[in-house]
Amino acid sequence: MAMVMAVVIGVLFAAGVYLMLRRSIVKLLLGLMLLSHGANLLLFTVGGLRRGAPPLWVDGMHGPVADPLPQALILTAVVIGFGLIAFTLVLAYRVDEVVGSDDLDDMRSTDR
Amino acid sequence: MTPHVVLPVLLPLAAAVAALVIRRRRPLRVVALGGTTLGVLYALYALRLVWLEGPVYTALGHWPPPYGIVLAIDLFSAIMLCLAALTSWVVLLYAFGSLDPRRERHHFYALYMLMLMGVNGAFVAGDIFNLYVWFEVMLIASFGLMTLGGERGQLEGGLKYVVINLVSSTIFLIAVGLLYGLTGTLNLADLHRVLSAQPASAVTNALAMLFLVTFGIKAAVFPLFFWLPASYHTPPVAVTALFGGLLTKVGVYAMYRVFPLLFGAEGSPVYPLLLLIAALTMVVGVLGALAQDNVRRILSFHIISQIGYMVMGLGLYTVAGLAGGILYIMHHIIVKTALLMIGGGVELLNGTGDLRLLGDEQRRRPWYGLLFLLPALSLAGIPPFSGFFSKLALLMAALDAGRYEVAVTSLAVSLLTLLSMSKIWSEVFWKPAPAPDPTSGAMPGATGDAPGAVPTAGRARGWLLAGPVAVLALLTVSLGLAAGPGLRLATAAAAQLMAPGEYAGLVLGP
């Protein structure tokens, strides 16, 4: 299972980086989203994949335990990522309106 | 446990919430000023407390460490809190005098206080995931400040700033995840215990590199700095001053906090690499500044060059080196904010920051000339200002550690900094004013969306622009005159950073 997850995460990272290297803002944002999904899955995987185990022990219980902390972390990261992506989408829309293009090569006026 | 450690986070939050619901301008200003003033008072109190009694911490919700979230203030945190509070107070006054009413009414102050909350939170965080969250709070608010107003330059610069920071945050999250997978804990003190028990391995080195990249992007070190000069000169001057003074230093703070605590093992490859990066950052930053023709862009490149000095202190990895670096951070935040405010003030009053279109300011506004000259000389490292003593402390530390090549580099960069400062001085203040250019219309520099144009002239009021700068200029002079006590404070803070076992013992118990 961990191997499958590793491949999935790797594909997400590769696709995300590829999209971010394109010149279109929309593809850039899609790449960012894939990258953050990959990061979330990575957190999930390094916390240990365990099926059917309780996250907390009550007195007297024994056996395997699933770690609940990575999921709390992912929840936080997902919420933050959601807010940031929403902001960035609006920003990209405004940039497209003002600059009149979604090509990053047309946005060099602040670099000179 | 000291519950009032949450105040640096709660005070700005309360002010931000109040600023969100208030619509009228005067009450808004009162709330913002009140929030920052309380912040200054608390930071000074915390510094005194920590100086006298040692580090303090609190575990939120009474979850015992390492399970709950810990907030802690040691001497370095207290120093940074003081600097953040002071900068935000001074820049707020400057914003009163320079910001346009539209931005003020559209939640400038709420975003300002939220960003301050994120910065303060990062300074008190005792948990690496918590540090990530505070970074995000700070970033979200700074995105708002950067793009508030929606002018073309702001949006273009803002997009680059947002995207590079999102990438950096993703790398931070990956590093935190892998760190958790390796150690099973997120508490900084507990991480120190686990990681110091094992020698540096390929995995810990890879983790250190991930942290180096993510903090390096935030701190704008070579070769990760390209977003900074592309974006920092685009928002209103008050925002540039706050960002330039404070934000990149949060990245440096994170390096100072995380590396000695987590990757302090003997033979770690991080520190030699940091020294190399420091030297390259200094040189590339100052060379970039020499090639620029816009006041705020020159100063932006100087931020990068100065970050090199701070990283150099960490790269030396001795108490003296870290002390020099901390003293340098104190000096730099004060001086850089002052320079950006006065340089930006000249831009505001003239409508352009292009050196070719400016001139003769010394005769028109002699006070501005003086207020520029003091921090500029301090930045270049001329005695008796704070820049001289902080550079001297770093230089001595480098010589003691036998790092002559970095010492020589830092001296050469100082000289080039002086050259670049005298370029601004002679072009803006001494040169006779250029004749209006007939091809570009009646007013020089009025070219709309051109890169040199200032986003908003606002209702610039002379004394509200010069007053805050005067406060900071006075501070750089007094930090220069009181260099002895300043260095003692920095050395004590550095000694705490270099003995992370004591910090871990305090938080986790014996």
C-alpha cells in the first residue's frame, strides 16, 4: 500500500511541477493544486497506513493503534490550502483582467 | 507556565477583529494604534522578564508537552517581538500620513494587524507545525496587503510573490511531514531530544536541505531571491517598509530557531553551505542594487545583500557568530525600515522613484536629506552607528572561526553598499533637478503604469512621513552608542540558541 501511495505522490509532484513550468497562469495554479495534494498525501502516508485500528485507547485495550495526528495536520493543511487557492484564483482572474493576458511572459513590467 | 505568552498573538487578533467591523476612519486608526502600542508595551515587558528570569512558555489547553501546542519566549524571541512591535508601531504612523482613504477603508488595518499576529505567532511558536501555520497566517495577510488596491504593478508583483510563497509553504509542509515520519513528534523541544540522540544521517541531511530551501525562499537568500525585487516596490510605501523591515527576517528567524535546535549535530553539512550561501547572497544582492535606477528597487536589492550578513552569523555557528547575526538583525530591521520610509517618502512627494527624474531634494527638504543620510551611513557600516558595531561583531566572529574568505567578502560588500548609498544620495539629494522631459508630458515621471511610477501619491503629510523615520534614525544612533549592552543582549540570546538542551529541559521537564 505504501508503495502505491509513493507512486501516486510522485506522479502528483511530477505533474504539478510540469504544469508550473508552463507559461499560462491557469496551468500554474493547477500545478500548485496538484503539488499541495501531493504534500497532503505524503503527510498521510508518513504517519503510517494502518487499517481498522482505533486512534485512541481506552483503559485495558491492546493491539495496533492508528496515529490520528497526521489526519489532524492534513485537515489544517487542507483548510489553509483551500483558502490560499481561492485567493490565488481571484488574483489570477484580476491579473488576467488588468493585464489582458494569462501569459506569464507578458508580466515583466515590475522586473525592469 | 506563563499564560500571558499568548498575548502577542491575542492583542493583534483583537485589534484585527475590531478593525474589521469598524467603518469610520478615525476609530479605525485609534484601534490600530492602540493594538500596536499595547504590543510594544508587552514586548518590552517580555524582554525584561526573559532577561531577568530566563525563558518562559505556556502549553495551550494544559495539554502537557510534547502532546499539546507550546508557545515559548526565549531571549531571541523576545528581541524579535520587540523589533516587530516597534516596526509595526512606527510604520503605522507612517501609513496614517501616506495611505489613501480607499485602502484605509478597505480593511488595510485589519490585514495589517493579522499579519502582525502571524509574525508574532511565528516568534513564539514552540512546535514546528504551529510555526508552519503562523507562516501561513502571515502570508495570507501579506498577500492581501501586497495586492490591496489592485493596480497593475501590484497584481503582477503580487502574483509572483503569492506563487513562490505557496511553493515554499508546500515544501515546508513536506519537510514537516517527513520529520514527523522520522521522529514521531512535532514539538521543537522534543524534536531536539530525539534528533540529538542520533548522528546526522542522509535522511536528517535531506530534511535540513528541505528546511533550508523553504526558509531560504522566505528569507530571500541566493539563489531563491528573485521574487523580492520583482514585488517589493509595487505596493504602497508603508507596506513596502513593513515587508522590507520585517517579513524576510521571519525567514531568518526560522533558520536561527530550527537549525541549531534540530540539526546541531557535529559535522552537519548545513553550516558550511550556509556560509557559502551567505557570501553569494551578499555579493549578488549588492551588485543587483548597483545596477538599479529606482529608489525602492535599490533598497530591495540591499535587503537581499543584508540577509547574507545574517545568514553568515548562523553559518559560522559559534556563539559569537550568532550574537553578531542577532545584533545585525536588530540593526537591519531598524535601518531598513527607516530607509524604505524616507526613500518612499521622496517618491511619494515627487510622484516617481526614478533616480534620473529626481534631484535637488537636499535644498528643498533638508530634513529628509539628514534622515536619509543617518540610516544610509549606518547601513554601509560607518561608525558610530549600529551598522558599524554589528558588522564588527560579525567580522570578529568570522576571524575567530578562521573564515577569512567570508570576512573579506563582507568587507568588500560593505564598501559596495556605501557606493550604492552614495549613488542614491548624489542622484536624489545633491544633483540639480532635471528639466522636465518634453516627450513624457508635463510632469516628470507621470507615466501611469510604468515601473518607476509610484502606485499612490495619497495625501502625503510631511511631518507624519518624517516623524517615524526620525524615531528610527534616533534608534540606530542610540544602538550604535549603546553597542556594548546591545552586544551583551545578543550574546545572551545566542548562548541560549546554542544550548538548546536547556530550552528542551524547560519545556519538557527534566
